[in-house]
Amino acid sequence: MRTVELGSGPITIGRASPEHAPDVELGPDPQRWVGRLHCTLDFANGMWSVTDNASVNGTLMRHGEVTERLQGRKRIQHGDTLMILGDMSPQGEPQYWEMTFLDPHTTRPAPIGPPTDVRHTGPSLRYDWVSARAYRVEHSGETLITGLRPQSHQLLRYMAGRGTNGAAVACEHESLITALWGPREEWAPHHSYTRADLAGVVRAVRRCIEADPSSPRILETVTGIGYRLNVSR
């Protein structure tokens, strides 16, 4: 356990790279679960707020008994805990970095709004960011998806994280390659990743999430662009 004293902000949290050193470094992280600039704490108008910087794996915030995925910028208060995925066991169990915000001058709990529930008529995927579990949603029922490898989770987390309020999410090939293997400047010398490598990951995901992988209805191909994930909340 370590303590980081916050100054006036902003405070960056992320993974170190040759060109970047965040204020709070989470590592080692050879699989790049943590983004280089994963999230940022800033102070304004007498309060601290945290922003997820469109990270691949997202940032979770635990407030009391409620843990939810951080969407955009949100106030953080005394006792709130930020959770960032740092690793995943071969059995698919998530392992999080946890950072608890301690501010003795701000102790009032934040209000919690009612949950939203968006339903889809066709098959879709719901990703539980807290437990790192994926569910196939169809006919108002849910089925736990098993057999997903860590890289499959990485793809689903990235695509599910791009959508809001349960909608189809289309992602370009290059953005998905970067999400899975990092930016080109971080690749090993004389090594590159192509659409063929991406297609291999997509096939592995489809074998787990689709009723018929040869005719995908959840993770669909968008010809000439990339892939589309039909998501549900």
C-alpha cells in the first residue's frame, strides 16, 4: 500500500511509457490493461473530480455499496475508491488496482440516481464491468458467457465502453488493433499487428458469444470499416 498526496491538480493516473510518466504510475503492466493516460483527477470550485480519458478498459468508481463504470467527469468524495483493471487470471477473474480517495474536509455522500434499463429485441451482449463477466441477452433472458480469454475480454471491454445507453458500437480496424496491442511505437522491434491478427481475436470471441459463429448477430462485420458490437445495459 502506498499514499500519494494530492496537490492542486491535475493528477494523472496511468501506465508509464518511454515518452510519458504519469503522476501515479500503475505497473508493471506488460499486457497494457492500464492506459498511458488512463484517468485524471482535477480540483476546481472547492471539489475534486475524476475523468476517464476514453481508456480501453474503463475506470470503475465504488461509492459506498455501489460500484459503477465512470462515464465522463464525476465528482469524487471522501471514501470513494477508483478501480482500474490491472490483470486477469487464466480463469478470467479480474484483478484491480484500487485507489481510495481520502479527504477529511469532504465527507457527504453523493446522490445516486435511479438505474437505467435498456432492452434490445435482438441478441446483444451485456458486459458487467465490476465482475468482468459477459452475458448474452436474448428474449429478455441472460446467459453467462464462458471461455473468454483475456484478450477477448480486452476487445469486448473496449467496444462496449464506446457505447452509451445500450446501442450498436462500430469500431474501425485500426482503433481495435491499438486497443489490443497498444500504439505502434510500443510494439516490439520488427513486429507488427494486422487485420488478420484482429480477425483471429474476433473469431475467438464469436465462438463464445454467438449462437452460430458462422452467422454472427452480436459481433458483426462492417465491411471496409471494422466490427460492430450490439450491446445492452
